[in-house]
Amino acid sequence: MESGEKRNNFRIDVVLSVNLAANRQRVSGEIRDVSIGGALVVGPEMGIGTRVDLEFELPDGGPSLRIPGVCARRTLIEDRPALGVEYLPNALSPEQEARLSRFVRQLERARLAARAEQKEEMG
């Protein structure tokens, strides 16, 4: 793994299809965790510092999010290459940031509710 961990935003585990554009190439991958500051993308292999454009859909039915970023770290997930992509400063419009924040909060509330229910069932 190559990186210096510097996360400033809460990330939530998720699986979303994503298209990446970098160096005049387009590749597909999966977002495995997401925040309003970045995402962990499994599938493509790129060098640290590579500028990428992510395009993915949220399940809210709104338009695809297109977010420019940079590969800030590399790792392996399930023996597959993965990139920690940090969105570029001011990459998200206020609407995109609100949609992404709402999505992350909804997933976290659902996970907390499921954990509470599980604890209750266990007694």
C-alpha cells in the first residue's frame, strides 16, 4: 500500500458502479466507500497523483455525478487494485455536495438502525 492517511470526511461503505477517465482513457470500476471528499475505487490501476474524472449515479434518480479528483493512494481490495481518490478542491457544486451528503447520511442512519435492531434481537 502506498499512502499517507489524511481523511477529513466520514466515509461509508457502499458498492456503486463508476466510470473513470484518466490520461485519455475510460475504465470502469466500483466505488467501495464514499464521502463528500473522496472515494475508494476498486478496479483500475493508476499511479499516485494521476488526475481522474469520476462519473457515477446515486440511487436518488438525479443526474450522474461527475467529479474531478486525484489518485491520493493505492492499495489492494480482495486482491484487486484500488485507488483512494481525493476530489479536487471545489469540485462539487453545492447541489452535488448536498446530494452526496444526504446519500451518506441515509446509509449511515440505515446501518445504525440495523445494528440497533440486531442488538435488540440478541437481547
